Amino acid sequence: MRYSYKTKGTCSTKIDFDIDGDIITNVEFTGGCNGNLKAIKRLVDGMTVDYITEKCSGVICGFKNTSCADQLAKAVKEAYESQQ
């Protein structure tokens, strides 16, 4: 299933990805730091919701209280819970 998440408090404005059970693939960020987000999407491709949440939750960017990685963790958790 394709899932779209509107981010809050980050330079990226949206995260789209595929979720199949608890596996995340094909992550795409709209906006944000191009190089960093290319790395994040490669690193998490094929990973589980729990793994992404564990590694990315709570990461902050500069003076913000969130980051694109933190928003990804929120997005995958929300997507997984919506399947239940």
C-alpha cells in the first residue's frame, strides 16, 4: 500500500512510501536536504517499522525539535497502525 504523510516542523513537506505488513520500501521525500534524504531512503529501504522507529525517533535537526528522520519514524508508525 502506498502511504503519504504530511510532515510537521521540517524542510521536507511530505513523505511517501510503500508499506507491506511492517516492511517499508520506496521512500520519497518532498523538499528537504537532498543528499541527506537520499541517504535516509537508501538506508531504510526494506527495513521494518520497528527498526525505523527505533533508529530515527527523537533525532532533531538544528534548533528544531524534530527532523526528517523523526518525521519518517512518525509516518511509518502511523501507516502501520492504520493497517490494523
